[in-house]
Amino acid sequence: MRLGLALGYWGRGPSPDHVPLAQEAERLGYHSVWTAESWGSDAFTPLTWIAARTSTIRLGTAVAQMAARSPTTTAMHALTLDHLSGGRVMLGLGLSGPQVVEGWYGRPFPKSPLTATREYVDVVRQVLRREAPVEVNGSFHSHPYQGPDGSGLGKALKPITHPLRADLPILLGAEGPKNVAQTTRIADGWLPLYWSPNRPEVYADSLAEAPAGFLVAPMAQVRVCDDVAEGLLPVKTMLGFYIGGMGHAARNFHADLMARMGYEDEARRIQRLFLEGRREEAVLAVPDAFADEISLVGPRERIAERLESWRKGPVTDLLALAPDRRSLRVLAELNA
């Protein structure tokens, strides 16, 4: 099982620790470092900054949001950074949800998310292969554009710049069972938002036909500390925000995932509290058991014992949301 460092997206401003953490992860032998975006900082610019200050560690987006860019624009970002970094890019994509897609990006959330995702990946792959001009006549993506409000003058094009790698890895941040199953067919890997090594049955059917070499790269908060309850508070804060606030009461993919993992009543309670403005209560309502099984928190010996269960399943890459250098180092030592 390889290790990655997941830096997420910025909060109020850039973190001065991100580049030093990425450099330390590279020194410790981590395979990859990952950035994200939501409705603030973008994923590619910080990754480029890190690329210029590292030399071997792979550079991933977990995730770049599909609604933020046309698929050809995303492919341009990926192929440009891949050249500048010497072939280190891993492109992680995610569809997000209606709240963000329509509220922030000002675009309609696709009525058929699976079709929209499939078409998006198809366009990116066509750009990276550069075998012919990009041509797609899909329900959500049209190259050249064929819509009724177009000029009719669009021309099929292929990138001027020759991509460094036609097989640049594409991973998808999928949550629903059908979406995960499709991911095994159209992508090189999967970026689970929550992964519990204790519940392999949750995604067993979806992963049943995954090809050899398929990447499973979940994120998990990692913190070496003496007090497990205290160490779980950042995990619970994150869960409270995603389950309570990253979606509508009637459509929240994160809450639905928590429900499928055996915590349906708790997920709905967190949603209700968060939407009522009782955010601190929503965080405290996150069960310690759920926060614990999707993270690696506690003394070194406890993390060592729990890490074994992560290695026994289909996980190929553990992306550590690690808050400090000590946690990074201990995880590297335990996984050696």
C-alpha cells in the first residue's frame, strides 16, 4: 500500500505548511501529494507551486471539479502540468453535487450524472491520446458545439501541444454504487471520500469487476496523539460539515453514503441539526465510532494495529490528511 499526502483545499487563505509538508512527504518516500478545490482556492495552481519545489513525488487532484471547467480545459491543465513536472500528474475528477454546481458554478446539475461523467472522461482521454480531433456528440458535452444557440462554425480540433503521456492516470471521486461501478470501467482508479476497512461489503459489488491495476485511493485523517477522543474532533468537524452542509436536505450524497455505511439515523440527525444552524451540535452528533473507523487516530501502537486492516483490503494508496510532520513520519515508518 503506497502513501499519499492529501492537503485538501485552502480555508481563509493559503497555508504556509503545504509546501514544507509536501517536501517532507517526498523525503519520507510518499508516493503522491494531492490538492483539492471546493468554492475557494483551485486545485491546479497550488499543485503547480508544489511541483516546482519537489522532484519525484506524484501530483494529484483529489478532486478537481468537473463543473469548474470544460473537459478540454481540464485536459489542458493536466497535460501542461504533466510536462512541467516531468510526468508526475494524476488527474482526480469529481462531479460534486447540486448545491455547489448550481450555487457556485452557475450550471445545471446533470440529470444523468453517470452519463455526464462518462462523456467528460471520454473528452479528456481523446485530448490526451491526440490521435484525432476531439469529437463527441453527447447529451452533456458536444465537441464541436452543436447547440441551437451556436454559430455552426465550430471546428473539431486536437491539442497543439503533444501530451507527454496518453495514459495519464484518471481517477474519479465517486460515491454512489452505480457511479463506483462505472468508475472501474472508465477510469484508472477511484478516490473514496469515506473508506472503512471494517465494511468491505459496502462497495464489494461495485468493485467486483475492477481490472488489474485499478487504484483505490481513499483519504483518511491521520493524527498521532495520546487522546483518541481529542484526535477525532477534526474528523467529526469535517464530517459534520460535509454531511450537514455539503448538500440539500433532500439530496446530499455524503449523508446518503454515511447511511449506506450503517449510520442512517445519525446522518439524518446531523443534517437536521446543521440545517437548523446548530453546527456545534451537529459536529458532536457525529458518532465517535464512525469517525474512528474512517481515520487513523491515536497513539503510535494503536495506529500500527489499525493500519493492518487497511492493508488487507483493496486499498492501493492511502491518502493521509496528516496535520503535522510527526504523523507523516510515523505513518511512513509503520508502512515501511
